[in-house]
Amino acid sequence: MSAEVLTWSVRHMRGAVARGEISARALAETYLTRIAAQNDVLGAYLAVPRDGEHSAMAVAEAVDHKRARGEALGTLAGVPLGIKDVIVTRGVATTAGSKLLQDWVPPYDATVMTRLRGQDAVMLGKLNCDEFAMGSSNEHSAYGPCKNPWDLTRVPGGSSGGSAAAVAAGLCAASLGSDTGGSIRQPAAFCGIAGLKPTYGLVSRYGLIAFASSLDQIGPMGRHVDDLAILLEAMIAHDPHDGTSVAAPQAERVVREIAAHSPHAGSLQGLRVGLPREYMEGEVAPAIATAVAAAATMLRDAGADVVEMSLPHTTLALPTYYLIAPAEASANLARFDGIRYGKNLADAAAPLTEMYEQTRGRGFGPEVKRRIMLGTYALRTGYYDAYFKKAQQVRALIRQDFIDMPVDMVLTPTTPTTAFRAGEKSDPVAMYLADIFTLACNLAGVPGMSVPVAMADGLPIGVQLMGKWFGEAKLLRAGAVIEAGAGMVTLRPPMMAKQEAA
């Protein structure tokens, strides 16, 4: 099978399978061969089931049999996907990148997996991530780091580093990630792909191993903006298992809007785009600033009204996030004690208190421990009002900025720099600053997307679009314009270009 299939869009792929131009089995074989050849170098996958009913080959063959019988195929028929390892998958190990969940095989699927399987998608395997989704570089996985396919000495971003790297390197057609403070958008920018964090509550969180429950959101990652639209349509629905899931009429309205305005590089007449000045202040690399200006020109040329404006509480997003997210994490991770949840890693004769200490001490990595301690401190009696409560009040101000903004969306950098070198940010504060442009999106609950727009010194640059609640269709339209103008989808990371040449 030609390596050309590794460059196909999701729309092209599902159409080719439906028309019988290629079998789902052949597609799966091509990607599995690619994974076998490259994953040891890249470190993108943590688990790739090779046999059994949940393996890619078994599911792909079932899709082919379905087509042979003349049955209607789903909207993702035969499309090979990678799934971040914080999303629960029935019959396939789900570790959240942690020793505490090593070898855990869930007996049920996350709601997003139920919906994707219902549309005949083929899951190739589970993708590497920072432990419990806590990190900005994918260096905090208990099973080893993932690398950036554009430069193997650099990080792919985090926490959905494996999800981004696998798409960029042609190890899956598209992937799912999760985004708590930029964990879809930042790695998408670092790896030169597109990634979208939906409006909070639009996609079910049932079956997502929680980091910070008021911030977490599952979203799609792909080489094409249109790939995001197709995956998002398949995932959106009201879910009674998730108490934060939006009502069915609202979910259905967003699906209709996306379907009616399929992403293509068309006119943006009537769309207002803001350039918030706060995002261009401080240490933004010159190449990043140039890329944002270029994207603004593309939107203007397509008919959008691009104006300068302000989101005045942006500078408070970083300290606000790093109080709220660790506090919620400390509560969520309290259940992992080796008895209720998680693997018991204590000595056999250890009494109860020591068993807790040993299990958590040996099971949690340093970054997870750091955030648990930060969060527990902020929630302590005597500190709660000064820290956690105050952070929630500031969060309301950040949300109000988005309510008041006089535009449909804003255009900003996704990251202050291109992908940094592995080991470069040993100072936790320096690492946290890598997320400075993506945090407000989660605090407000609005949708955000990163789209690749340029290259600098051999590394991709992404720009970020953040819209109003349930404005995904508009983001996808604007993203398609940037994608067409930038022409980045034709570029290949060195390791992928070598495979195609072979």
C-alpha cells in the first residue's frame, strides 16, 4: 500500500472506504506498519492491541464486512484514530501515563468512544501523555517521553503530546486529546497540526480520567481543519452520564451549524475578529508575532473585519489557573489510594497509613505530586478564601471579558515560542509559562482552536482562534481560511518525508 494514504484527509479516507476504493483492513495495515517502524523512535503510542475484538484489524474487518453486506456505513467508516491515554477504552489498557494505573483494562468505554465506534471508526491504540494530563511537554509520562517529529530533540508539547506527534508523523489519520489549560492547542502548534478544544460541556467528559473537572474537555486533533469538523460532529451529543453536558437542543444546533458550514476557504464577510493587545505584550518570539500578523491578513483578505481590542483580565489567567486546576486535581486524585482506585504499590505488610503513603509516593510522578501539594495548600482552612475563592472570583472576570468582547472571535498566538528542547525547562514556573496564551480559554469555557500558519527554523508555528460559547462553526470557517492561505498541510516532518520517499 502506498504511503500516500498517510496524507489523506478524514473526508477522503471515509469516502474511499465507502466507495470500495480501499478496504478498511488495508488502511489499518498501512498505519500499523508505520507504527511498528516508527513508534520506538517517537514514543507516541503506549498500547497498540494486535489481536482480539478491540484490535484495529478486527474492527476494520467488521467495517469491510458491513460494506460487503450493503449496510450503511458510519461517518468515520474505516478511519484509523489514535486515542489519548486518559480516555477510557473498553478492553484496552488505559494508564493516564501513570504507574498507578499500569495494566488497568477498563470494562467500559468513555462516551466519546461509544460514539466514535458507532460511526465505524477504527482505534489503532492509546497515545502517550503527561501523567494524568499534567504537563506541557509530554516529558512527565511514567512510560517515557514522546518526541516531536519535526525535530526529535524537541518536545511535542503536552499534555496531549502523543496525540499531536502521532498525527504529524502519519501514525494515525486523526486523534483525540484532552485540554485542561491548552493541552490540545499547544501540542498542535508545536507539531504543525490543527487541534480544537470545544465549548465546555459540548463533548461528554464521561470516561475521561479527570484532572480538573471544571476545565477538562475532550477534543479532536488532525492535519486538516475539516478533520476536526468531522470528528467533532461525531462526538457532540447530550450525555445523561455527564452532569455538565449541555442540553440536547443546544448540542444539536451546533452539529447543524458545523454541517451547514463545512470548513472551506470561503468568504468570511460579516465576521468580526479581534486582536487582543494583551496577547502581544511580553516575551513573544518575533516569528510568532509575524505569524499572527500574517494570519490576520488572510482573514482580512477573506472579508473578515479585523480590529484591535482588549481582554483586560488576560494577565490574571496564569495565576488563576494554577490555583484552580491544582485544587481540583488534589480532590480528584484523592481517590487513587491503592484500595478504591489505582494499583497498590505498597509493601505487603505495610499498615494502612503507610500503604497510602507508599502507593502514592511510588505511583505519582514529581509533577503530579507538585500539583497535588499546591492544590491541597490552596484548599486548606485559613487559606481557602485568600487563594481558591479569590481565584474563582477572578475567573468570573476573565469569563466576563469573553461575554463583553465586541467580536465573534479573537486571534492570538497559541504559544510564545516554537517547540523547546527536551529538558530545557527544568524550572516548573518556566514550564507553566509555556501555557500562558491558552489558559483563559478553559477558565471561560469558550471554544479554542490552533491552526498551523508558518515555519521558523524548521519548526511549525500555530495561531489560536478563540470564539464565543458554541461558536465552533465560525472557528472552523476561519481556521479553514488560515489553513488554505498558509499551505502548511502540504509540509511533512523529516521522518514522514523519508517514509514517503521510500
